[in-house]
Amino acid sequence: MKNAMQLKAIMKKLAKENQISAQLVLQNYMLERFLERVSLSPYRDNYIIKGGFLISSMVGLNSRATMDMDATIKGYPVTQDTVQKMIEKILTVPVDDDITFTFKSIGEIREGDEYTGYRVALTADFPPMAVPLKLDITTGDKITPREIQYDYKLMLEDRHIQVMAYNLATILAEKLETVISRSDQNTRPRDYYDVYILTKLQAENIDFPALGAALMATASKRGSDSILQDYRAIVETVRNSEIMRRQWDNYRKDFDYASTISFDEVCDAVASTMDTLITNNFFN
């Protein structure tokens, strides 16, 4: 890439093709540039990507986009100091892309009184552009049976980089546990969308026995085993919630890729996936 004008033009073209904003495409590109540095760093086996950024890679930017990167750290001590040092070292890994990264800040992520990890703020600099980025870092996640080596396809080059990532079963298990256990208190419509789009576009890759095992492990870790047994009643509660439907309608307006999908369809995706697990005794 010779200059920022060229990059902006490419981002606009990709945005038009994928029907998302150019800023969102740019964010994903810069997160990818960070990820290549991870793949070349001494921490490549410790840094395990998950969440929306990984799902976007699996289903395509035209079906899922995100503004940040979620990752879990394994086999490395996790404190605010060690995470900062790790990220700062990753940022110094030489990559021939003319982009420089600046570490801005790190702070604890808390949901209520519960500590869940660290949020890291970075800036990706490609003068005169300075793109703010966010990383959410956790530890102690239950990955069943284990993380995988994932071939991440680059946006602007015909090649892949190898990184560590959640497997599909664990991604889906965490999403299912979240939407069921939170019932109509969930404020994230994208959790429902992710179950829907993964069961549609990755259907042939879903290993249901593995998904059942991952869901049992996730529920056990989060203490929601008994709640998940009531999934049918919970899905109906959610389906009949005016607040949840309004949230879904807002999500559809914000993202073209969800605009034609009804709330009933995403609820059905959750229920039918659970039905398959229960009927075949993959989850009990």
C-alpha cells in the first residue's frame, strides 16, 4: 500500500461490495494487521482469538462485522502489567505494511462487580490516518476440547496467516449459553444473529457431539446447567418480549446483512440447535 488515499479507496470499494461502512472495513483491516504481528510473535500460541472478529472471518464481512477483537490468553500469566507488556512486544514485530501501532491504555473490564478481563486501546497509524482499535482480553476460558490452529484469510492479499482460535463448537456453545441463560435480559441482539448465521453458513462444519460437550463444559463453568434445560420456555419468553423485538429491529436497521432476517428466525435457530442436541442426547 503506497499511501492513505489508496487504502481509503480500497476500503470504500470493499465497503460497497459488503454493504457495510468503510470505517468498519478499515477497523477490520487494522485489526488484521495487528493479528499478523501476533502470528509472528513469541505469543502466537498464547493469544487465542474468539468472538465477532473470528466469526467475521468464518462467515465473511458481508455477513458479520465487528469494531474490536476478543481474545483469551492461555499458558501465560495474566495481570494488567503482563498483558500490557505482551501487547507492547507484539506491536514491535516487524511487518512490511507501513503501519505502526501505538499502545494507548489498558483497564479492567467489569460486568457488575465481576472482573472479566482487560480492555486494551491501541492506535493504528498510517499517516495521515490514525485508527483507534480495541482489544478485549480474557483468561481462564473453557475451550472444549481445545483451541485450534486457524488459517485466517487476509483481506487484501491472496494468503493466510496461522493463528490460534476457538473451535466452532466452543464459539456456538458460548453463544447458546449466553442467549438462553440471559433470557429476555440480554441486550446484545448480535448473540442471536451469531447463532443464526453460524448454523446457516457453517452448518456442514458443526460437530453436534462436540457442541454438546462444549455446551456442558461452558454451562458447568458458568453455573447455568439447570437453566439451559428450560431452553424451550426461555426462547418463547424471548420471542414474546417487545423489548427484545425492538432491539432486534434496531440491529437490522444498523446492519444490512441482518435486514431481511426476522426475530422469529433467529429464535428458531436457537431452539432448533438445542432440539438437535437434546433429541440426540448430546446435551443432558
